[in-house]
Amino acid sequence: MAVFSSLFSVPSGPAYFDSAASSLTCKAALEAMASYYSQDRANVHRGAHRYTRQASERYEAVYGKLASFFNATDQEFAAVRNSTEALNAVALGLDWKSGDEVVVTDVEHHSNLLPWLRLQKQGVKIRVLAADGQGRFQADDLSELLSRKTRLVSFTACSNVLGASVPVVDLAKAAQDAGALVCVDAAQYVGHHAVDLKKWPVDFLAFSGHKCFGPTGIGALFHREGSGLQPWFVGGGTVRDVTLKDYQLLEHREQFEAGTPAIAEWIGLGAALDVVSKIGCAAIEEHDRGLAEKMLSILQETDDVQVFGPTSAAEKSCALFAFSVKNVPHHQAAVMLDELGFAVRSGHHCAIPLTRKLAVEGTVRASLHAYNNEKQVEAFGNALEQVAQLA
Ligand SMILES: Cc1ncc(COP(=O)(O)O)c(C=O)c1O
């Protein structure tokens, strides 16, 4: 198994098994941000002095990186704080009519559920596509929910609880065939897999930099040209002309950039995407698969452990596992695992409807990434045995 950990800032304490909440940061992102702050510190797109020109150049270059990373154009991205903001931006930036319908799934993170539920106040109806017991979806089930009223279908590319592979293209095609817009929450997908937006028939895609080796406080929204998305914020940096009565927005992506952006973080995100490309998504997938196989067999072989989601590693989208240990509350199990050397998440993982469907109060979640290795997984098996002995 290839070792990529030297590219990351890895803490010296417990092994980091909480990448689905936030990945570790790559050193290149930290260096890019530090060099912006120490050498090019100025606002962007404002003024003419050399520092603002240098900062603007570095800032603009990130749009180009996004365009080549996702095979789209640089006009089709907007800088946002995170996936949550990107998904809200879509909900706030479309012109809804009473009677419109939005389809979501029953495995969504709250960030891909609440923005749509809120639209109910405007007369929008929410319909729900149910996953099977292991988190799988069928495009035919989606087709049954679609009608001429369906305005948008929004679904995750990978559940942050089940980690199951999602047939993104099949679902998106079914939705588009019915005339609906398609929005993909790729928070758990980007950084693990390549995304080719010329091949994915989707109109919107949201992701967070902090889950793909980048800094916190930055992410991006892809909005396909012609999607009809309107800016969700307006203000400085977005206008061609303003009077005291009205304003005229800039035409291209600048209209989506109200106010001073998160310049350092955006530059850091660009560096993080370069690291994903340098490792290569195929290599990350192979690494994830190796970890997933090992982790799944450990979880399945440990007495009194129940695993949620796919029972085979081949059906996992990444090395992400939610489980419970009989008679051991999830937070207690997480604290014990921390003491035994593993940082795992516990709780409902911002997916209360799914947690309810699984008929549990919460779960423990171990989520691994490129900087983890098989040795850590083996040691985790021993730690888990000790927790299970409390059962
Ligand atoms: C599937 C999914 N969607 C959306 C989000 C929200 O991401 P953020 O907190 O970066 O906005 C998360 C975060 O865990 C997630 O796992």
C-alpha cells in the first residue's frame, strides 16, 4: 500500500480516523496560505498596486485549477465557505414557484435537507427517495417520484454515515430526462474520486475544501452555465453600475463574489486540489479500497459490533464506517477509542432522519483517508476488541 502521509500535517497523538468530519490538511495548502500572508498580502480585484495584482493573480489561478480538476469552465464555479453554503446558495438562488417539487433522499446530511425543507414555506413540496437497507439507490425508484412538477433533485454522492456508492450518473440522467435540475452534494466524494463534469449530467455540485486536504472556511459551488442561478448575496465586487435606486450586476462569475473573499483559504484550496491531482484519484481509490476491505473484515469479525451500510467493501465509496458496539453508548465507545489511540466520531453525524431509520441513538464512525495505513487499521482491531469486551 502506497504511503502518502508525508504530504500531510499529521498530529502526533491518536491516529486520525475522522476524515469524514474534516480531513487533515496537506502541507502544500499550509505553505500556500503562509506565502500569501507573508508575501502577497492584499485584497483582490481592488486597486492597482503590485500586492493586489499579485494576490489577484494567485486568487484567479484557483478558478483555472477548479476548471481543469472538474473538467468544466472557470466561469462555472463560485467560492463559498463550505458545502452547506453551496447547497443553501442553490436553494436561495433559484426562482421557486408554489407547487414546484424537490426530491431528496433519506440518507442526506442536514446540509442537503434543511435548505430544501425551508422551501416548503414557499409552497415547494419535498419528495423523498428511500435507500435500501445498505444505502443503495435505484434510478427506477427515482423515476417513480418524478413528474412535470419536479424542479430539482438533490442527492449526496456518498453518504457520510453509510459510505455506500451512489449511482450518480443514473440518478442524474433519470432526473434530467424528467426535466429537473440536478444538485449533487459531493462533500464526501471530492478528494476520494475524480469528478468529470462533462460526463456527469448535473447542474450544481457542492464540496468543502476542509474535507479534501484544504483549509476550513472554503469550498466551491459548481453551477452549470444556463442553470438560472442568481446571486444569493450582492454587494461590493458584484456590480457594473449602481445608482441610489438600482444596480446592474457584472455578467460573469464576479456577480457571485460579494465582499472580500477568503483569499488565503481559496489559494490553499487550489494547493490542496493540486495535491489530490498529484497523488491521483485512482491511487486514492485503490488506497481507500485496501483500507476498506481490512476495516470491514475487522468490524464484521468483532463480536458485539454491528456495522451499518454495505456489507462488501466493493460497494463502499470510501473507507467510512458507522457501527455500534452492543451495550456501549456511542460517545463512551469513542472516548475509549481515543484513549486507546484512535480519533473517531460519535453521534448522529448531522443525519438525524437516517439515524432514526437505522433505529439507533447514534453510531461510532471511523473514516479514513490517504494518510492512514493498514497497520493503523490492524491496531484499531485490537482496540475495538477491548471496547467490545465491555458489552
Ligand atoms: C455528505 C455531507 N454533506 C454536507 C456536509 C456539510 O459540509 P460542511 O460542514 O463542510 O458544510 C457534510 C459534512 O460532514 C457531509 O458529510
